[in-house]
Amino acid sequence: MANTVRLDLADNVVTALRSLEAGVPVETEATPALNGATIGAAEHVTTRIMIPRGHKVATRFIPAGEAIVKYAQIIGYASRDIEPGEHVHVQNTEFRNTEHAYEFSTDLRHVTMVPEGLRDTFMGYRRANGTVGTRNTIAILTSVNCSATAARKIAAAFGPEELAAYPNVDGVTAFVHGTGCGMAGDGEGFDALQRVKWGYARHPNVAGVLMVGLGCEVNQIDWLLEANGIEKGPMFHAMNIQDVAGLRQTVEVGIAKVRAMLPLANEVKRTPCPVSEIMVGLQCGGSDAWSGITANPALGYACDLLVAQGGTGVLSETPEIYGAEHLLTRRAIDHKTGSKLTKLITWWEDYT
């Protein structure tokens, strides 16, 4: 019975499907490879020590300095000689910068688009500006970490019982962060924070917004409103703790403002909307042994189906892309698009 999984014929490690005691023969399940060959059967290797579930086992001798290969890609280098059947982990693996020869558009995948008249729909929330949301929430946004407690307390006041009278409202949610002060009032960090807060405020899943600040922070609420041409109104409120005179009063006023928005938010109902309106952002659930061979490929396939319907998938989280960007440039639609990714990676290396 298979006790490991091999991901590519080029790999010099396999992944343990369960914890393996020392002296256990290593066997992999026979599965078809991308090139049509068969991966699997006996590896002719016996474990030298106990291998924890999800960890790597060397299937051949890997001399010090040689690449450790998984998914047919370099994932590290042997810091010392590694014998067949040995546990491959931090005690014998090291990281090195690997120079990739970037190729562009050499592995384009053809997408067969579903004709517009045959595309699927879903029940979404159509906003006044034409965008479509999958949820209908009221967002409590903070300009600074100092107002996070107030935002959380306001949102916590709206549990299932409070929201039962508003069946079209999916929730009241606090979106907090750990910055907003002790920073320059211009530059990359400040601009990124302002973009993110504005992105939350205009997100199609958000029906109404309450912004809560402290009052003396660098990231002033009024600056955000002015920079983006936002006007306060029935579904967009803002306040500062120092203006309201304290945390308790701020929470009470905030709860009242949210209660005033709930009836208006509840007027929005789900209607049939084209799947092409959906944009899915992907983030790795965990840097563990299983995400890369279970959830991640499944989500990739789901995004392929979504793109065929005219929708959009966004592969985010630069640290998870780093080291594999050369695979993505091969799938870029053209050199210009691929170069945007390599420039981002270069920026990220300099930044970190």
C-alpha cells in the first residue's frame, strides 16, 4: 500500500502520507504524470528514521550542495550529504537565491470561453455603480490601530438576534489594522494604507461604512475622504474618538449610526447576476505539506472554470509566488505582462 506521494518523476523526494517508522519500505501510489509517464510503485528505499506525516523522504543520495527537487522545482539545497530514506527537513536543507532564466509566453494555456448566452449566473447584490457583491455587509473601518477596540465593540453589538429583522444584511464586520500612526504622512507605506482602506470602503460586498478614528493620528479620515472624493451620507459615516469624548461614548454613537444604516442596507436584495462579475482573490491557506497538492490545485481549477465564464482570479501574496515566478512568466499572455511580475519580484527583494 502506498505510504508516500511523488509529485514528479524529476523529484528526489517524496511526501509521507502518514507517519513512517524507521525501516519501512517507501512506496508511492501509481499516478499519471503530466508527460504521460507513470509515477509510483516501489521506490526501493527504506526509511532510516521516523518520518512525520507530510514530511519529505529522500529517494536517492543527495550530495551536499545539490538541489532538493519537489514538483520538478528546486525547493532548497542539501546542507550536507543526504542518504536515501533520510528525513529531508531543516536539519539538512538550506535556502539559496536561485537565478531563474525567465521565459515569457512559452507555456500559454488556451482558455475555451463559454459563449455569453450560455454563461452561468449567481444570486448577487447589484450596486448603484454597477458592481456586484456576493455579500451585503456594513463595514466598520478604522483609520488607526488606536480605534480598533471601538470598532470591534461596535460590530460585536450586532449578533444574530439583532440582525434577525434584516434578512438581506449578511453582517456587521470590523476591519482593523495595526498602523495609521507613527508613520510618515506620505510615501509608499502611507499610500498603500490609504488605497487599502479606500478599497474596503468601495468594495461591492459593502453596503454601508462607518469609519472610526482616534483624532490625532497621521492617517486622518478627512484626508482619505478628500483624496477619493467621498461625501458623508446615510450610508457613509465617520467619527473620531477624541471628538466624541471617549471610548464608551464612541461605541454608543457608533452603534446608533449602524442601526440607522441597517434598514437601508436591507432594501438591497439578491438578484441573478452573471458569473463574469465575480473576482476571486486567492491566498495560501498555510505553508504546509498539503495545501500545495490539495486545496491550491483545486482552487486553480476552479479559477480556470471562472475565467472561462468571463470572471477573474487574482493570485496574490507575493511571498507564496516568490521562487515560482518563472513558472508564471511562461504563462503570461505577452512579454509586457510577464515583465510586470518580474519587476514586482525585484521590488519585493529590495523591499524585504
